[in-house]
Amino acid sequence: MGIIYFISALVILILAALLISILGQGLPHVSWHFLISHSSSFESGGGISDQLFNSFYLLIVSMIISLPIALGSAIYLNEFADPKSEFIAVFRSAIEVLSSLPSVVVGLFGFLLFVLKFHMGFSVLSGAIALTFFNLPLLTRSIENSLAAIPNLQREAGLALGLSKWETTEKVIFPAAVPSIVTGVVLAAGRVFGEAAALLFTSG
């Protein structure tokens, strides 16, 4: 047990040292001008406003596309779908396969489909749609787990009060699961915000 504690403390110390080193060397060079000025390919001293805008644009477009689909899929899978159905089993297997795909594979798929087949070219929109396929399985599983964490007693109470299955989901289950859903959305957004490999093939 002591060895485990020692290794854990060593890993924490290494991470803390790396973080302190990065912040110590980087923070003195961060300024408001650096954040809002445009980057330049011909001279030093440019900013990162273009990169920040593209990152947030990709994140917002990807979440606008994927969040309603993931929310609807998760509600159906957890509240209305028959767990013994073969279609649901195949659907869940597809989600697991998609969630395990490397980002390079998703990028190549987006390159072949959106950039070449649909003639969208290297654009931010092509990258956002490709990231939707990358983000959708994780978001669906996260929301489904949030709904599954709500006790069945609340579902039975809603039905006992005369609410329909959909009304119980909408007025009882979903509001109770919102904090967990928000956490899952934030984690998925962080994954999209930090993605780079898929964008090399779709956004250039």
C-alpha cells in the first residue's frame, strides 16, 4: 500500500512540476494584445484571435448539431426502448464502435465524405460536422448514464400520479438529470475543443 501511495505522490509531483513550468514560462508572454490580435505568417509578434475564433466556432457548431441528436437518442434508449430488442443491441454496439474510433479515422472519413464527395472543401464547417461524428457517441452515452442514474422510484411516482411515460420523462426524470447532463456536455465540449487530428483532414 505504501508503494501505491508513493507512486501516486510521484505522479502528482511530476504533473505539478510540469504545470508550474508551463505557467511560469507562458504567463509572462500572455497579454490582451496577444489574445485579440491576428496571427501573422510573415513576422513574429502576432496573436491568436483567429485560432480562438475558429476553436469556439467549431465547438459551437458541433454542439448545436450533436446535442439534440444525442439527447433524443439517450432518452429513447433509456426510457422507451426495449432492452431485449435486437435493433437496440445493434444500436448500442454501433455507439461503442464509434466511440472507440481514433480521431484520425474520423478525420479521414470527414475528408472523403465532406471535403471530396460533397465538395465542401477544407472549411470550418467540414471540421465541425466531422467532429459531430466524433463527439456524438460520447455525448449519447453520457446523457444516457445520467438518465439511468435517476431512481426508478421517481418514474413509478410520476406514473402513479397519472402522468404519461413522456410526461414523466419530461417533467420528472429530465429535470433531475440536468446537473449530470451538464457535466457530460462540458466534458464532451472539452474533448471537441482540444481535438486536432480530425481537423487536419477537414479544416486544413
